[in-house]
Amino acid sequence: GSSVFYAGGGGGSGDTGGAGGIGGGGAGVAFSGNGTAGTTNTGGGGGGAGWTGNFNGGNGGSGVVIISSLTPAVATTGSPVVTTVGSNTVYQFNSSGTITF
């Protein structure tokens, strides 16, 4: 499969806006404007706001919980995305939920 990255840092602000980090970080802006939000379900940080006025940094992206287990769960709530990788069962929660082994 392909690599997936999480929790990228938000880009900075200043005379030039910084790019968000790999893993869902939002871009910062130069001079004026609001920062870009981090990517949903990655936990990426929000980008920095412009410095020439009353602007806001971007919101951080919502988080994600990933659990990989050799033993399959007996119950889950919250509709996790369930995949199999090798002999492991992988559970990805993008919203609230529970898991019981």
C-alpha cells in the first residue's frame, strides 16, 4: 500500500506564508488573511494568520485513532473503518467510538 502521514504542522506566517507540513498541516498566509485549516481526520495543525490586521489562524484538523491488533475486536461502536493488513485487523476511528477485545 501507499504511505499515509498524520499530524503535520501548520505553516507559519510572515512576509511569505509557509506551507503546511506533510500529514495535513494547513498553509500559513503572508501579510493579510486567515490561515488555512488542517486537513480533516489527520490531526494536522492550522496555518498561521496574516500579521497586517485582525486575522485568525486556521483550525487544526480533526484527529484520528488507528488501532492495529492481531486479535479481532468482539465489538465496536462509532463505525470505524476496518481493514486487514497481513494478519492484523486495523481499526480507524474518524469520530467518537469504542472498541472491545
